[in-house]
Amino acid sequence: MSLACQIEGKFPFFTTLGGGGLKGGLHTTGAKWFMIESQRHSYHLVDPSPWPISGSLGALATTVGGVMYMHSFQGGATLLSLGLIFILYTMLVWWRDVLRESTLEGHHTKAVQLGPRYGSILFIVSEVMFLFAFFWASSHSSLAPTVEIGGIWPPKGIGVLDPWEIPFLNTPILPSSGAAVTWAHHAILAKKEKRAVLALVATVSLALVSTGFQGMEYYQAPSNISDSIYGSTFFLATGFHGFHVIIGTLFLIICGIRQYLGHLTKEHHVGFEAAAWYWHFVDVVRLFPFVSIYWWGGI
Amino acid sequence: MPIATGLEREELEAELEGKKRFDMDAPVGPFGTKEAPAVIQSYYDKRIVGCPGGEGEDEHDVVWFWLEKGKPHECPVCSQYFVLEVIGEGGPPDGHGHDDDDDEDH
């Protein structure tokens, strides 16, 4: 309890704003300790939160605004932008609240930690299925090329990238980054805090190099997303993979900052584990477009 | 002791002392009879209990029931005998006052 008070004294900004609501006093007064000492189960009964409804409204504005924008309705771009800003804001404050509840208020007992673990795994499984659909589309179109594209793959008249240039150079970078995140994990388990920060800097640097190469490749590409079924499947699959690399990079940057702040311990680093799982998903998935789209489908 | 606060810290501290901070385990013990009933501890005046029967061949599907203070319960399937021992503040477990009988009407 003494350390708990030290933490609260160190970050008064978090505790006074955290939790929220009229009953937010629970988090800042002595009543908190009474409540916690009397709790006999290890679950976290969450406070009412405005973020589910704000996220839903943001999603509604995004979809309606997106359709309006794509059909050139007046105000479509404004509604789409507002919706996206709403969603991004909701993500920021919701995750901020989760960090406060776990790191600063101690609600994430071992039983509570199981929830985000299962959630992360199921989310990654759904992501695998999402990307699988694009590889399916690419294989569907390339294994039996139709007469409209000249009966050949790549389609007649479509220029493709040489797989042994930037694509080949870029392929080992993500698995190397995956190795660096494993290094970070071992550093956390060995309680080497500084080394874990360094390992995460290495992980994120490799990730940024990979995204830079991908940007360069797109800039130099001889075709675009409108160039036949080849361009559509190529840019949908590699583009969504690249988007996932960016999401994973942001996730790892947050982990690096939290590692630097001392939030992650040997006993409790669920956020880091989720980022590492996600990162391995992203780096393994890179091998599929390289083999099936760049190499097999590009020669 | 790692950096932790609140319930998480209490859980870790208890673990270091070889104790459990939370009371999450189902009660277990030898088969209860009229002479030696299965004693179920409860913080309140009644608790939901499930009887799984005896061991091996004598096991049956779990039968759930309310076990109340001063009212021993005999399992209708295997005749296991239960009594409630109040170890906490007593009173109703739902925190809605003492109108036990009224609850059943709603």
C-alpha cells in the first residue's frame, strides 16, 4: 500500500481524472481501500463509460459519410472526417482509461488479465481470416486467368515488380523485427528494463524501415490499383498488409513508451504480449504475399 | 515485490505469503451425511450450492439449490446432506434488504 500511495502521489494527474463519474471519489478517497478490502472475487466490475456509444456514433458517421463521399454527396467528406476523428478520439480515451484502471488503479488481477488475452487472440484469428480472403482473391484470379486478361498471369500488358529487388530485400526485415520483439520479451522476463526499451526501439526501427521500403516500392510500381484484376488484388493484399504493419508499429511504440515509464513488469505485461502476438502475425503474413503474389504471381 | 497497486498488488502480496487473496474456489470435502453433514461456509444467510453426488459411479449431474441458515438440505438425487455455516456479516446476499419472502413474487 505504501508503494501504491507513492505511485498515486507521483501521478496525481492520472488519479484525479481517472475513473470518472460522481462515484469517481472511490478512486481518490479512502473509500477505495474499504471497497477493495471487502471484495472477495477477483473480477473487475467496470464503471459506466461513454466510450462504447461514442465509438458507435463515430462508426455510424464514418460509414454514412464514407458512402456519401464516394457518391459525391455534399457534406460527405465532412461527415466522414468527423466520424474518423470521433473513432480515433474514442480509441485514445478508451485505451487511456484501460491503462489507468490496470496500471494506476490495480484492477487487472490475474483472472482479469485472461480477458484481454483471449480477446487479442480471437482478434488476430479474425485478422488472419480477413487477409486470407485477399490471397484467395489473388489465387482465384491468377490460377485460371480469364480471356479478358489475355489468359495469362500477370495479365497481358501489365508491368510487374521484380520480386528479387525491393520485395525480396523487404521480406526478411519484418521477421528480423519479430526476432527483436522476442529479445524485448526476454528482457522483460529477465527484468532488464533498459534493455527491453532498446530492443523495442530496434523492433520499431526495423518496422519503419519496412514501411519505408513498401512506400518506395509503391512509388516506383509500374501499375496501380486500377490496372486490371492484377492491380486490384496486388494493392488490396499488400496494401492491407502494410496497413497492419503500421497498426502493429503504433502498438509497439505504445509498448516502448510504457516500458520506458515502468508500466510493464515481469509479472504483468499483457499489452506487450498482445503487441508481440500481433507483430508475429504481421511478420509471418508477409511471407504469403511475397511467395504467392510477388514471386509466383509476378514471374 | 513488483510495481503494482490496488487489488492486483494485494493478490501478488498474498501469493508471496503463500495465501490466496480471493475466495474463488468451490467448496469441496467428504460426502455429507446426516451425522456428518457437508458444511458450506457463507458470508451471508444463504448461498447457492451445487451437489455433484459422490465419487466415481455415484457421481450425478450437478443439482443446484439455495442452502439457507438453519435449514439443512438433503440432495434429492444422492441424499448428500448439507448445512450452512455463516462466517461473515450474515443477512441476504443480494443486498436488497430482508424481504426474502417477497422476492419470490417478482
